[in-house]
Amino acid sequence: MNKELNSIGIDKKPSDTTIVVAMSGGVDSSTVAGIMKKEGYKVIGITLKLYDDGKEVAASKQCCSGQDIMDAKRVAHKLGIEHKILYYQDKFKKGVIDNFVESYLKGETPIPCVQCNQTVKFKDLFEVSKELKADALVTGHYVKSITENKITNMYRAIDENRDQSYFLFNTTREQLDYLRFPLGGMLKDKTREIAKNLDLNVADKPDSQDICFVPNGDYASVIRKFKPDSFKKGNIKNLDGEVIGVHDGIINFTIGQRKGIKVSDKEPLYVIKINSDKNEIIVGGKEKLGKKNISLKNVNLLTDKKDLEQNIFVKVRSTGNLLEAKVDLKSNNNAQVTLTNFEDGISPGQACVFYNKDQFGHKVLGGGWIKE
């Protein structure tokens, strides 16, 4: 006789099911902990200390600051669940911050939130959860997960304004089968309403908006701190190769940028290319920004290759739309993506995430890092 599956797709009673909830101290993860506790699961909350924040960082709208750790502790106490703090500053520095700095120095536009999920959150926290003999690792990410026959697939969240599936494309199949995302079928207003009903101190807490180790969105200050010699002057060239200006360091620029170029022309100029080898910025008119062909490296697939053969959509930035495309897988985890229509501002260092649509919504098939 088959046991009845519980609400997270495991064939045990909630009271016999141990779960780890990744608690950042925000309203989403706190609400997830509350929901799981209310449903009768054995909940262990784990909060990660990822960087040593100064006062100027703690005051801004970021995740994982000292204040967040205190908020997570209070929520755990309120819910009556076990709570642990893991000190991962060294792992975070090596896996995320160093990568972020090096990526900018190569003229790329990095996404540290993907690296964070890929390293400390879903790799190290995954291993700790297994050591604690937890049946699942549960997070407050806005992605929908559907588990059938012990296989979990990931979908865009119902609340498309909150959807975080783009940041999770690099999850491994083993991790995905162990992860659960209870908020994927919920609107943000509903999350806050549940937090209020549970009388959680974070119910009205603002969402984190900045990257946790970047105070007030000032990327350059982070790079100056770790690589002070990286602000080298170089040439700004037009598409004909003529020098038309001087820049103070390529790390001040991203593909598609218009402001801050400080070169006048009869038409507005945009950053078309960043050549890190020559320390050059190439600028041109907006019409030159559109691209259809994208080369990817380090492709991660969460599904069978045949799922990529038709009706594919891709996302080339976290806030972008789904774009019709064809994906051609190459050797050594490379791929060539061809968009149906031109898209502006595609930048190396960002991710290109693959989706297709089935009866449950837009399913995440995997993705890769944009090379060029």
C-alpha cells in the first residue's frame, strides 16, 4: 500500500519529516519556516553569515547582514524551532566575492546571486542538511517546484514579478530533487499576510534589493577595496576604431550603458563592447546593441537534451522577458543560442536560462553563462 505523500512530496507524515529551512532573516524565508512548522514538520532553521558587514552596509536594503541574523533568530524563537548560524565568510569570499571582482575586471557583468546559490547555499548548506539527516532543504525562493515520482522540476513562479528561477539555473539535478520552494505558487501579498497572521516580527520588513556585499549598489567601491590597482585609464573608441575619449577603468562600464560615457556625439552613445585585453571601451549607436546570436559556456542541463529541440524560450537577464530561441548544444558544455528577434544589451558574464512550456507553466531546462 502506498503511503500518502505530505505537502512537500515525501511519503512520511509531517511529524516524521525533518526539514532544514534556509533563513535569511527576511519575510519570505521566515514565512516558509512558519508554514512548515504550522503543518507539523520538524523544522531546523539555518542562517548563514556570509560577510563581515560594516555599519554602512548593515543599514542598506541587503540580505545576510548582522540585523538579518538577529531577525532570523527572533523568528526561530517565536516559532519554537531549532536555529543554527553557520559562519561561511571564507567560503563566500572565495566562491562569490572573488569571482565577482575577477568577472568585472574581464569586462563582464557578473551575477553574484547565482554564484551564491551555486556555492554556499545549495552546495555547502545542502551537505549540512544531509548531515543533519533532513529529508529536504526548503527555501523562500519564488520558484515553483513540482515533484512527481521523486523527480522535482522547477518552474517560473506564479508571481512573475517575483520569479527567481533565473538565479537557480545552475542547480544540480541531485540538489533540485532535495530542494523545496513553497512560495512558488503564492503572491507576495499573501506571503506577508501569512507572516502577519503568524505574528512574525519581519512581516513588514522591506525586501532586500542590493547585492549583500555591495553597499548601496556601488560596485566600484567593492572592486577598489579588493583590487585598488584595477582603475586604469584607457581609450574609448567608436566602431570605426577611432579614439574619441578616455575612461577611468573598464569596471565602470557595462554593455548597453548610456550614462557616464562622457563623450558627446550627434547621436546618444552606448557601450557596445568591453575589450579587457586592450583596456578599451567600444561605443556606438543604439541600433548596434541588438544581437541574435549568443555563445554560452558551462551549460548546466536539468532535463533531457530532447526537451531543447522545440518551443524554447530564453532569458538573458534577470529582469528580461522570455525570448523565443533555438538552442544548439556543442561539446565541452558549450552552446549556441539563436534568438528569433534582436535583443539589446546582452552582456558576457550574465546567464542565459532555457525554458519551455507544459501544463504546469514555464519549466526551467537549465542554462549557461554568456561568453559573447
